[in-house]
Amino acid sequence: MELKNKRILIVDDEEDLCEILQYNLTNAGYRTEIAHSSEEALKRSLHNFDLILLDVMMGPLSGFKLADKLRNELNINVPVIFLTAKDTENDILTGFSLGADDYIPKPFSINELMARVKAVLKRSPTERFKILPIIRFGDIELDTARKRLIVNDEKVELTRKEYEILKLLLENQGKVFSRNDLLSIIWGDDVIVSERTVDVNITRLRNKLGIYSQCLKNKTGYGYFLEF
């Protein structure tokens, strides 16, 4: 996929960091613009960008509030990568619940950021922006627009990878996915992780599914699938 000339908006109040990001992204062939606050970003035609790199800790309108405004008020579905020093699990979950495509804690390496930018931009636009109906499985409801899981009328917080695994299995009920399949589909080629990472995420996901944990099954020697 040709990624050159993709438009990226950098929203961060650290001027030095913005210059570094713009220099590296421009050298990689991207077209970049900078906004030093959420308020300044809102003056741009945000729907024309292919990606927004968004700092969280800005005031008075934080990155989280800007993302919420984009998704729920302005109905703008441009991919967002959060850049932030707020890296607790709750912060990360908040970011993904707001529709973030990735979450990179500061400080980060430029090489890591460039790889993640490329991975987000390589995703199919039809898959990225398509608004699907709620996927139901018994008393499980997965809201793909809000990235939200409801089990027995209770909201359940998922990490992004847990959400993507569950969505894939729900959309392909009964189909078996090997660990390598899941690594390729969910993590992609730009991130190197072990098969054990899949098992860890599956275990956490099972714990969050409550009475439906037994529906997430393992076919020995083949992989994982979901069925009643």
C-alpha cells in the first residue's frame, strides 16, 4: 500500500517534540501539520487528515476530551494515536474506549512511533471506518462503533487487543484461528510478539466474559474459536 502523501496532524503542546515528529514524518514521505492545542486542532478540517497524533495532557481541552468530541459530537472517524506520559492501565483503557487506534506512552523511540504510524495507516479504510451493528452472542453485546462490550447488561472494559480478538471471533463464530493467525491479523507484521502473548490475552478475555468464558474454546493443536 502506498503510504506517501498521507496527511498527519500532530497535536501536542511540546513544540520541540512537534518539530522532531514533523521532521521524521516528513522525511518518511508524509504530509504533516502541527497544532499546539486541541482548540487549535478544531480549527482545521480534521476529516481531511489520514491520522492524528494526539497528546493527552493539554489544557483546557485535553486530548481525551478532543477524541471524545471527534467521535461522539463531530462524527469524525480519523484514526487517532495517543502520545502521552499517562500510561497506567486505566489511562490506556480510557484511550481505547474513546476509539483510539493506538496508545504510545512517553518517552518513546522515533522508530517505534514510525512503525506504529505505518501499521495504523496500512489498515483497510473500509474496515477502519465501517460502522457495524452491534454483534450479539447470547447476552454478549459488542458495540463496534463505541468499542464497548456488554455482558449481562454490565459494561466490561477491554484492552484494544482483547477487543480485536473478540470482534474477530464473534464475526467468525465456529472458525478456528491458530496463534499465528491471530498474531498476523491482530498484531500485524510491524510488531514482534510471541505466541504466548496470544494465550495471555485469551486468558484475560475469558475472565472478562463471565459465564460465557467456556464459549471461547481451544481446539488442541489448532487454535481458538468461539461457539455456544
